[in-house]
Amino acid sequence: MKIAVNTRLLRKDAMDGIGWFTYNTLKKITRENPGIEFHFFFDSAFDQEFLFTPNIVPHQLFPPAKHALLNLAWFEWSVKRKLQSIQPALFFSPDGILCLGWQGKQYGVIHDLNFLHIPEALKYSNRKYYSYVIPKSASKAARIGTVSQYSKNDLVATLGLSQDKIDVVYCGINNHFHPVSIEQAKETRHQFTGDCEYFVFIGTLSPRKNILRLMEAFEMYKTRGQNNHKLLIVGKAMYKQDELMGYKAKLAHSSDIIFTGRLPDEDIKKILGSALALVYIPIFEGFGIPVIEAMQCNVPVIASNVTSVPEICGDAALIVDPYNPTDVAAAMKQVIDNENLRNSLIQKGNKRKDSFSWDKTADLLWKSISTVL
């Protein structure tokens, strides 16, 4: 049997949420199914690290799918031609985009529908592309996976899909995240914040991640108390980056907000494990991997009360209104001032994190895929 896979988001040292989902699930699935020939479709030069097992056949397909028009060309020309040549039993796409011109069986993982609910958070070309291709892919798919019950309910309500067609396959925690020593935390603060303690946000700097209100909340927190705390914002620039920098420049405590850009995984692990708390307040999220990574690091979490985030956090986070910076600032103060609360969040996070692992994700995903093979 042959299974073709969209692996265009497997990019060395440049993976975000869907890339990690792809990496961790395929690593287990390919190893546990040596009798299946997996054809990995890359859109650019690939690293040998991603060829997990001998039963993987890599293909570099032109053009690099870096924006909407190139995406369309990649899926509907290059991928389609390769699928017609290979004739696999299934085309599996971890980012939810299917080949609309190929008539074979297909399975997609649709992580969320943010492009429909908050289109202003994407460039015009991207939101038009996703708004067209994802609903069509959802209809075409033999079956669909998604990463939270929230997202499943949203797919049913927004796209009119049958609940019976969708399986929830929660995300997991990358194994390089773990608590750090006192000495490691000290070294990390020296490297990134000039020896100051800090709150941290980790993720792509998309408008839906709510970075403007996060900075506003931090400004309130700093104004109301005497401290040398910093806010570390870790992630690559996305749409409307100039708006973020312009807003930051106007703040009285601008120098206490540090944008690091994208960092190596080793640095992210140290930064998260050394933080006072993760402040993760997106206005739309399909899962929210950083919250469970923080729990793995024994770091308390302040998180949104909207979309999938409360579902993933359970009782192991201080839940806030992401539209209310005053609420977020108050939560930051609570986490610092109330040691009992802080310890309680860490203890609850230790239990909550055990609900999520990439092994569980891979097993759930393969069980779902197997129903349509």
C-alpha cells in the first residue's frame, strides 16, 4: 500500500504548530507501519532528519509553496501530477489543504477556521485562498481530523459537516520541554533580559494572537507596581508587524518589552522554563500548544477564556478575558503576589499535561486514517 503525504511544513529549524504536528505524528506512524510505502511531498530542499524510516520515499515538488498563488500551483499542478503517477491509496494532508483536482481518497487535518472568523488577521490573498480551499477540502475529504472539541464543533456549525466525519486528535508536547534548574534560569535571564525576571509569550506574531492587548496589559502591570520585570515576546513576525512595533514605541515601559524574533528550539526551551509565567491570550485558537508546554516546564499559565483554550487548559491556568487588558494585568499581578495560587497552577499543570502526548496524537490519528483505507 502507498500513502502520499503533504510534508511541506517539515522545515528544518522553522517549524510552528502544524509543522510539529506533522513531524511528531508521522515519526511514529511511519515506524509502526513498515509495510506501507509513504511518499513525502516537500516543496523545497528537505533535511534527511525528516526521512524517519526506510519505507519513506521523498519527492521535492516545484514550486515552493510560500504564498497563496504558489500554494495553488503546488497542490493543483505538482501534487496532482505526482498523485496521478503514484496512485496511492490515500493522500494525507496535515494542514487540511487537499488536492481538489485529484479524484482519489484524501484525509485532511483542519486545525481551525480562524480565516473565516477573523479574516482581518490575514493578508487579503491568504484569507481569500484559505476561505476558498479549506471548505472545498473539507467537503472532498473522506474523513477529517481536528485538534480540539471546539474546532470539531466549529467545523460542524460553520461548514455544515457531519459530526460523524470528524475525529478529535489532540496535539502533544515536544519532548525537549522540561523544568530548568535555578542556575539555568539565571543564565537564561542574563542572556535575554539583562538578569531580570520576565513573563513570556511564545507563538507566531499574528494579529489573532492578541499581542497588542498583551503589551497594553503589561504596560498596566508595570505602571501599577514597582518591579524590574520584562515581557519577552518570542516568535517570527507575521502580518501587521509594523503596527506592533509602532504601538510598542509609544509605551512608557517600551524598553521592558523584548521581541526576540524566531529562536532555536534550545533557546525557546530555556526561555519558557525560566519564565515567571506564560501569558497566552489569543482571540482565536484551534489548540494552543504553548500552554501545555509551559505546564511541562512547571511554569504557571495565564490564558484566554475563548475558543479552544479553556478546553485545553482545564483548571490548570488562570483564565482571563483576552479583550480586557485590565483583566490580564490583574492576573499577572496575582501570579506574582499569590504564592499559593502560583503553586496550585503548577501542580494542576503537572496533572493536566499528562492528558496530552504526541504518542496519543499519532495513535488517534492513525486510528482515524485507518477507517478510510
